[in-house]
Amino acid sequence: MAIRTFTGSEGSIYSATNDVNWQEEQIAFVMAILGMDIDAIDTVTIDEIIETSRALFDVSILNSAIKPILVGGKVASDSGADSSVEGKNYRHASESWIAAQKVQLEEVVRRNFHWRHLAKGVM
Amino acid sequence: MAVQFGVSDLFRKNVVALELTKTRHTEMDNFRTGARADFYNHGKNYVAALNPDKRAIAGAHDPYFMMHEVCADVHPEWEAHIWTSAAMRMFLIDMANPTDILFTGPEGCRHTMELCGDSSTNVTFLNSMDFAILEDWWPTSPDMSALNPKYSVCDMEDIEDGSLAGTFDYIEAHFAHVMGVDSKISDAYLNLLKPGGTMVVLCTGAYKGLYRNQTMIHHNYYEPNMALLNRSDLDVTHYPIDPGYTVIQRPAS
């Protein structure tokens, strides 16, 4: 790679090829983190990547085993046995942290996938 | 038809800011009649022609990727929100008066193109879709062409491999370009600064999301921000205004 300079007559100095190469490296990085086959990078869809992420980091839905609830003026643990008095679902701190990592991976790979698609359109 | 948004006081305050602001760029670079309007219309058509797969950005929480579409047909409160951010960006650059600048997500406007036409300033862009749009746009504008812009472009690999370390005294980077799944990319950006140089990272507050989250340290922008903060050789200031700015300065020595 080298810096390219426009001084008035060079025409376009944007390189779609270099752009695609960088985006693919980043997409492959996330695929590897998710345990996906990076050889599939030419055919993988963003849906497959996101679904793999959601399966690996299964913390998308709030479904606590113990749900704090106020019963008769006293805090109790609703185990969900009585569906008429459901307590509050929450994420454990550790689940919340893992969820943040999942969101981060997905945010980054969505960007790279989007940029790669557009850059390929310029090639 | 204007794009419809849910609005809040956070946006309305920018309407006041817009009404009470006057700079030499106010008329030339406003969204409705100036160079920016022309740029965003051009960008909207450019991106549409590439047939974007919107499944990739289905999260829709990142306005950056809808910027050209939104700004080409802008809601007044959104216009004020973007303008306020843009005015701050221009102000910070003018204050720093840099010689060697790197932009990752340049906006097509008179301010940017004047920098490119200024022989005392070396402007470098990141090889990105934002640059592709800018490069496709300015030759279509007689006003911008008359500025005789000159500039360079570098690839992300140039940034990551360290070959540009210590090159720039001003970097304006969008967090979307700086943030990766680890701190390797952000470290590479920080290494680009000359002693005494300044880097402004835009949208480090996740478009306010970082400030609203019940438990901030569990927001996914927390660790990337910490990657900026953890460098002991730099001064890092996070401004929690609008989408969030982080201003990073490398001491002169």
C-alpha cells in the first residue's frame, strides 16, 4: 500500500479493491471469533453471521430464573410457578457484559459488511 | 417528503443553536441550499446506485450509514442536530490550524474543500466510501472545482502497519472507523499523531446511547472508549455533548 496523491489531473484515486480487501479482513476476523469457516467469506450472508453470533452469545432475551417481586409488602423471589404474579426479568451483570461484547461484534461486522458491499459496487 | 423522526429536547436545543449561530460558512454550507445540500444529494444518489443490502445495517441504530439519505431530505430538527455537530468540527479544525490533516469520514462542504485548496495544508483522506463519494462529487461543482483542491488518500493498511506513525497534527475520525473488536485499530490511529497533535473522534457517545444506558459500563461503547483512555502517553477528554466527542492530544514532549 502507498499513499496516493491528487494534484489536479490524476482522476479518481479511491481504490475499491483496497477498500474491499480491508473490509474482508475485518469480516474474516469476526467470523473467526465466532468459530465460522473464513473460507466461506465470499458466500456468507450477514444474516448467517448475526445468527451465529446470537447462538453463541445466547443473552438476547431477558429470562431470569429468579424474578424479584413484591408480595404483601415483602420482597420475594418469584420462580415463575404462578404466572399471574410474575416478577421482573433482568440480566445478571455477567450476562449484560457478554451482551455488550455480542453487540460490539455485530456492530463492527455490520459496518464492514455494508462498506464491502458498496465498495464492490464501485469495482 | 421529509424523513420523519421522533424528536426530543435533545434535538430541539440544536434548533436554538442553529438559529443563534452565524459563521462565514453558515450560508455556504447549510443543508438546504449550499454545498452540503448538493453533496448529500449526490451521495444519496451515489449510494442508491450501488444497490446497498440494507440487511447489513438492519440494526438501524447507526445514523452514520443513512447520513446521505437523511441529509438530502432533512427534517429541520435533524438538520439542526447535524449542523451543530458540523459547526463544532469546523471550529475545532480552525482552532488547531493544522498543517497535516487526516479525515476518515469527510463531509463535502466548502470548509473541507477550502482546506484541500490551501497550499499550506496537507489533507489526507482515508480510502473509504465517504472519500469515494467526496471524490465523485466535487468535480461536479464549479464552486468547489474553482478551489483547485489537492489531497492524498491512504489505505487502512497504511494506518495499521505503522508506516504513517507521527505523520499528522490533526486527525478527525468517526468512531465507526476507529472502533474495532479489539484495540488494535484505535491504537494504530493514535500512533499517527505528531507530538503536540490533536485527534477528534466523533460519535464516541454512541449518538447519546452511552449516556442513557442504565449501566454505562455495560454499553458496548465502553470498552472502545477505554481503549482510548488507557494510553498513558496521551491526554484524553470526552465531551458528552450531542453524539459525543473525544478530543485526544499528544503532549508536545
